[in-house]
Amino acid sequence: MKAEILALLRESEDYVSGQELCNRFGVTRSAVWKAVNQLKKEGYEIEAVQNRGYKLVKALDYGESELRSRIHTAWAGAQIYFHQVTGSTNLLAKQAGEGDAPHGALFVAEEQTAGRGRRGRSWQSPPGANIYFTILLRPEFSPGKASMLTLVMAHSVVAAIHRLTGMRAGIKWPNDVLLEGRKVCGILTEMSLEREYIHYVVCGVGINVAPQEFPEEIREHVTTVETVYGGPVSKGALLQYVMEAFERDYDAFTAAGDLSPLLENYNKMLVNLDRGVRILDPKGEWEGIARGINTEGELLVEDAAGRVTAVYAGEVSVRGIYGYV
């Protein structure tokens, strides 16, 4: 009820009477008063005036109550587990995946002490500045399609950033989101198999939001949403929009059985498109021109002889010949 009261107060521009809250949620005035006091203790500024009711004066940007009051999707983030500090949200989600946590359960942290990126790389996860979350999925499709979920999530993050800020982010295939040519988001998807069936998939995301100091070795390649936007953005709203976009994109993807519903938009977002790329294949490096992705999420790369090869994300790493992308 606390999150529902918060959502109602946020939506109202005026005072909401205590009796209206009682009637709406079928509780006593004492229960409403208790919930409002709990919100105040969390840091919300709520004004209470006799014979007028309650008014939200100042809201928090983030936190468990804030997310619960914002996310009203059918399944993506419908159940939220919020932690101030954790080792890794992917690890939390995998542990929950071994139990009975539902499809779409969302694990969020203010800080990670052991965040990871692709190929075991560490992911900087300072407190308060960024968004760190993992969504637990229990898909019914074959394991071969699981890698495409990284592309689905990247598409959703770009859509959410545009909805909130109006900025057009891009995707560096397969798992990075960029603003002005610099990385602002990384995605790590991991899968647990049970024989030849997917037991669960976890899709972990880190989004750089507030201006911050990055380690020198990555400084020129990364940025934050607020740095490019030039002002503050709501982390709560951004995560809300990611969940809404991901639910829509995931449902379209699973209904089609491939990326065909997202293909046109994804290729418009692709920063590699029609640019030189170097394919770092264990069998040998080679160069070509990226021509977009196909419905299976593979990057189509044209070599000097005009031959087009479909590159699978799990087998190679793609780097731009000139610069980061």
C-alpha cells in the first residue's frame, strides 16, 4: 500500500484527502498515517494539512518505494528486490533463479562490490551515481535464442533514454549503449541450462547516470546520461521506462521467434552500421564493413571481396578500426 499511496500522491497536483486514500485502498486512517510516516522516514517530504489531506512536496529519485510506485508493468519488474549494497545483481538473480522467483523478477542495487561485464571484466559500480539491475527470465524458447536477449535489452535501453531525455543513443553490437560515441551502458546476459532446456536467463544492466570520475584507462571511452544531457535525470523514471520498453520488446520477440519486429529500429540505432570493423576471431582477425544485423541477431560483415559473413556475438569481439566503436 505504501507504494500505491506514493504513486497517487505523485500523480496529484493537489492535496489528497485521508478519506479518499482510505476508500481507495480499503484501510483505516491509522493505516494511511502509518504508511505516510514510513515514506517520510525514507526521505519523502509529505505535507499533511487538516481537512485537506496529504501532498507530496519533494520526492526521492530512487529507492525501493520509488520503484514500486513507478513500475506497473504486467510482468517485467512486477516483483522487485532492492538492495543498498550487493556483490552483483546477476548473482542475486541467479540464486533466485535456482528457487521459485518468477519470470520478470527485478533485482536492483544502489552499489555493487563485484560487478562484472563480458568476458569476466569488472564493472565499476560506485554507490548512488548509476543504475544497476538484473531481470530474471524463464523463457520457453530454445537455448540458441538466448543470446538475442542482449540485443533486445539494448534496444529497450536506447528507447528508454530517448523517451526520458529526447537524446538518441546508439548500440555498439552486441552489448553496449553509447551516447556521443562513448559507452553509457553495458549488458551481461547469462543462462542456466537444464539438459537442453533453459532453466533461466539473467540479463544484467549497468547504466552510467550521474557525472563521476572514471578510472584513467577507460575515461576517454565512457560517459554518463547526465553529462551528455546537461542536467539531472530521474533514475527511477529511467528504470521504469526500461522495464516498460523491455516488456514490450520481449513480448514481440518471443511472439515472432526472432528479432524481426525490432530489426528496422535496431539497425537505425546501430553505430557500427556501414562502418569499418575488425573482427577479433580466435581463428584469425579480419576486417570488413558492418551491414546491420539479421533476424537472429548476428552482425552482417562484408569483406573486401564483397562476401557477407554473419558474425555470432558469442564467438567474436568486434572493435572499430578507427576509435572505440
